[in-house]
Amino acid sequence: MTNLSRLPGAFDHHWDWQLHAACRGLDSSVFFHPPGERGGAHDAREEAARRICVGCPVRESCLRHALAVREPYGVWGGLTEDERHALLRRSGRASRSAA
């Protein structure tokens, strides 16, 4: 479940980027896998989501949001949940080693 305490609150300027997203109005099933999805169907769905994200004008804002709130599911900013988790893990290790 998403940790809502990390969300920025009800300030419209925090969410305006979503109005310009390439995925706006598309079926969310492209970005979020159904239960039990595996193999080729899973890979094809993720690739379709990435193709949408690659040209999105707000891709960086989307990814920043997903990382900030530790979004646990779906493709956000062109990265899957596993990729985001790995990125956060690497960044956490880097922060600890710098301290």
C-alpha cells in the first residue's frame, strides 16, 4: 500500500504535471499488471507502457513522484516497480556509504 504520509498534500501545483502526461486518458491496465500476469504477456504490457513513457513530456516529474511516495505498483516514469525498488536501494546504499 502506498504510504500517503509522503504525498505532498492538496496543492494543485504539485499535481499539475499529470495534466500533460502522455498516459492521461489511457487505460491504466497498460501500466498496472493484473494478478498472476507472467511471462510474455507481462513483458509485452511493460514494453507498451515504456513506449508511452519514453516520449512523455512529464516523465521526470512522474518518476520523481513515484520515487518520493515509494509507489509500489505499476510503470511510472518509464520504470517498473522492480526497477524503482532497485534504484531506491542503490541510492540508500550510496547515502549510507557517504555518511
